[in-house]
Amino acid sequence: MENNSARKKKSFFDGPLFKTRIKSANAKLFPEGVIGYFIGPTLALLTNSILAAYLNQYMTDVLNMTTWAPEFFKWLPVVSVIFVVLGNIVVGRLMDKCKTKAGKARPLMLVAIPLAILALLLLFVLSPFTTDTVATEKHMLSMIFIAIGYNLWFAIAYPFYFTSHSALVNLSTRNSKDRSLLATIANATALAAMGASSMVLPFLAGRFLLTGDLQASYNAWKIFVIALIVVNTLGIIIEFYFTRERITEESFKKEETQDGETAVVKAEEKKKSVSLGQQIKACFKDKYWWIIVVFFFLYQLGGMLKNISQPYYCKLMFFDAANNCYSNQHGQDLMGTLSIIGAIPTALGMVIAWPLSNKIGKGKAILLGSILAVAGGVIGFIDSTNFAVVVTSFVIKALGSTPAMYLSLALLADVLDHQEAMHGFRTDGFTMTIYGAIMAGMTGIATGVLNIVLDAIGYVAPDAAGMFHPTALMQSAMPWVFIGGETICYGIIVLIFLFMGVEKFTALDHKAIVKDQKAKAEAEGREYLDPATVLAMQEEEANAEAEKQRIAELQAKCAKNNLNFEDEEAKYQAALAVKQKAADEKKAVAEEKKRAAEEAKAAAYNALSEQKRAEIEAKRAAKAEKKAKREAAALADFNKLRVKCKQTPLEPETEAAAAE
């Protein structure tokens, strides 16, 4: 009874309905990686990718707002950034305070669903339409609905989803390799969603959604958005059920109740959560935090300037020789073609980014990629109306951007781990608030920049035949938005990443975190169990529970279909034995190959002359000495920071401890 009374009131999200379907202690490619980090987020992120690419075109080329509401069109995304930032701050604080068995980030995803539905309905379905070119009452109502819907999506609904989604990689596991796997998949998800909106939709948009017939396009958008609502909702639900916050679960411990059942209660019920002020103070004093935040700002700004200006660039810069005009359809087709070609090096980068980072580090890989991206941007200015030149520029920039795309979230996780090692607490709430504000708010900033440029160059919607009539001013301005913006951003990233060195502390950070957790457990008078052990115990219990459930389901099936349970169970066990035998044989073959390779390597080494072996050993010794010096220097720097942050320093690791 004493245990029960000590427990806090259960959260709504503590119920079995919201229990994750992921039972494994370690993050795995399937189902967690494939379903939870790829399929679900791809469907959920698709809507925002389409809004980022097409909402502006919807306002210019369907609602014709540049004619009857140019100031509203120009300043809406800029002013809304204020609400986007505030919305992300609120979501970040809610995430800090939301501590349930389901996690602290995942529950907020479900909150995003009704908000997203209402926002999309206001933007595309409920806002009235008219072909009048002067302001009317319908136009006023349309502006009100669009302003509310725009801010409801970008400042509330999307932050509820995206801030939570972005935090999952950091909260998924402390295992660096597993986290890297999930980070790669998470970034590939963003690429997949963006690819669907930029590679597939352009070929359909010019024929159905942006035809030049304003009324027909408006009606088509209504149907299209209802389909998007279904896809978005399904994606969020899938991601919720097939992800798991293992680091959040570390704040819970297992206690035995009087009746012998296992209950999960908060390990630090009486301890207050880390305040926003503490998190801000820790972040503002951390140079690596500033570098990664400025990086995300520049990376997202450059990418959004490129993405939202791409359709306008393709329509205004590339002449349709076959029809002797600049046409909407020709521009959309070239936009899709450009995106498809650009996706090839991006997909290739997914394969080479992690091997490269394992060799030289994530920070250096991003630095080298950014240098390549700058070179690609310079090429684009050679002839910005030549499609072949622009494609070449686009491809080189895409290849250069892949390390930033695939490695940045994992590098951010390293920064958060470093802060935990320095201060004894994590800053996920504040950091992901800033990250979410940048990711969501940059759409508004980039759109505002584009809209100001469009207004300055006198952009007008295509005529009824879908034709454009670009001026020299338009064709001189657009390359600076589409090519120049991203190139300048990567140039600045090159400069700041010369000082990104957080990875040299990664191993020390993990040791310090374990040391602090042990000290806390000792102070509280409880046995310390490392996260890997706790997760392994939880996996064992989950497997046992799943086995009970399987047997119960089989018994019910046998009773319903008049089958013999023993016979059916024997069939299952026989199939399981065959599967296990195949797995064991595969493992044995792999081990034999590894042993044979090691023996061949040893034989090749022994076959060398004594002088050659001596040279190799000398090189190994020199390499080991350099490594030892680097580690000693890193430890000294690390301990200086620990002492400065009022934490106890780490002792140099003995050979016995290292072996253990």
C-alpha cells in the first residue's frame, strides 16, 4: 500500500492503448527503423513538404493574390515567423513536462493530428474563392481563413509533430551505432517526402493543380488536400506506435509491489525537472551548441530558398522552344526532371556519408561536403538559363549537401550528450525547441524573401493558356534566390565548421554520464543498472509477455476452429526450430569467413620479411602513440570543462579498466 500511495497519478498516455509496439532493447532496422523511422514519418512529412513547395504557388497561381492582396501575400510568412517561434517554444516546454510511459515526445505527435486537420481545411477547403481581381468580401474572408490556417499549421500543428519527431533520434538510444542508423533513416525520410513533392507532383501539378484555369485548379486542390489529411494522420499514428524513447525510459525504475507484480514508477518523483533557464544557460555557454544551431539555420535557409524558388525559376528561366514560349507546364516538367536528377547524388550520398564519417568524423565530412556545395553553386552562375549547366550545378550541390543532410542529427545528439556530461542534465527540450523553430520558421523566412523578390520584379500569375512573360529583371534576380542563397549559406557553414570539435569528447562523454548515473544511484541508496542491462531486462520481459499472448491467441484460434492445440503448437515449434537452425548456420558461416580472413591476414603478415614486419610495427606504434596523445589532450580539455561546470573530473583510464 505504501508503494501504491507513493506513485503519481497516471497520465492519459500511460494506458495500454498508447503502448509502443517496439519491444527490443536495441534499435533495429525492422520494424523500428523501416516502419517507425521511415514509412510513418515519410507519410507525415509529405504534407509539409507539399505546403512548403506549393502553398506559395497556390496563393499566386490559383488564388491570384499578387493581384488583389499583394501586401498580405508578401508579409504573411514573415510576420508569422513570430508565432512559429513562440509555438515551438511552447511545444518544447510541453515536451519537457510530458513524462509518461509512452515517452515525452511521442505523445505530442497525437496532439498534432486534429490541429493539422483543421489547419488544412482552413487553408484549402473552407477559404472562399473568387476570380475578381479587386478586393471583395470573399477576399477578406479568404485572407482571414488563410492567415489562421497558415499559423495554425506552421506555428502549432507542425511544431507539435516535428519537434517531437526530431527529438526521437536523440531519445531513442545511447548506442552510437544504433543512433547513427536511425539518424540516417530519419534524414532519408525527409528526402523521401521532399522527393515525392518535388519529383512526382510537378508532373501532375501542371496538368491538374496549376492549369491556368483558376476555378478548376481550386476544386482540384480541395480533393487533393482531403487525401493529404488521410495520409498525414496515418503517418503520425504509424510513427507513434513503431518508435520508442529508451533514454526517456531511463528516468523510470522497476519496483516490486506487495503482490509481487512489477510496476514502473518515476525514479526521481520528488526532483524537479530542469528549468528552462538552466537549459538556456548551459546551451548559451556551449560553443558547439552555437555552431550546430547556426548550422541548422543556414542549412535550412539555403535549402528552403532553393526549394520554394525552384518552380518559379524553372518557369521564368527556361524557354520552351517547342511551343516558343515560357510556359507553366514546361517549367513544372523541368522542375520535376531537375529534382529527379538531383536525387541521384543525394541517394548516393546516403551510402557514402556514414563510411566517410566513420573514417574522418561527422564534422569533417560536413565541412568537406559544404566546400563541394559551394563549388557547385559557383558553376550555376556560368549560365543560369542553360538547363545543362544548372543541372550540373544542382547535382554537385546535392552531392555536397549529403553529409549535412544525413549526419547533422547524429552530430546534434553528440552535442546533447556532451552537455549532459558537462552539466548532469540534458537540454533536449530547449534545443529541440530552437531546432523545431528553425525548421518550421525558415519556411516563412525563405518564403518572405522570395515573395519580396517576386513583388519587386513584378511577378504575375500565368495567363489562361498557362504562359509566362518574364522580363530581364526577373531573369537577373531569380538566380540569386535559387542558386546564390544556398551557395552563400554553405560558404558560411565552411567557416564555422572549422571549429566543430565535439566528437573528440564522445567516448569521454559516455563515461562521464555513466559515472554520474552511478553516483546518483549510490546517493539514493539503490543499485545502479546501466541502461543496456535495464533495456535487456525489459526486452526479456516483453518477449515473455509476447509469448504468453501468442499462446493465448493460438488457444483461442484452436477453440474457434476446433483444432488440437498441441498439434498446432508442435507445428509452430517445428517451424521455429527450422528458422533458428537456418539463422545458426548463417551465423556459423559468417564466423568461419571472419576466422578465415583473420588467418589469411596473419599468414600474409608472417610471410613478410623481418624488416617489413618491423616497419609495420613501427608505424603501428607511432599511430598508437599519436592516438594516445590525442586522447590525453582530449581528457585534459574535457576535465577542464567538467571542473568549470562544477562536475568531478574523470580519472585517466587504466589498462585493466580499458580491457574491461
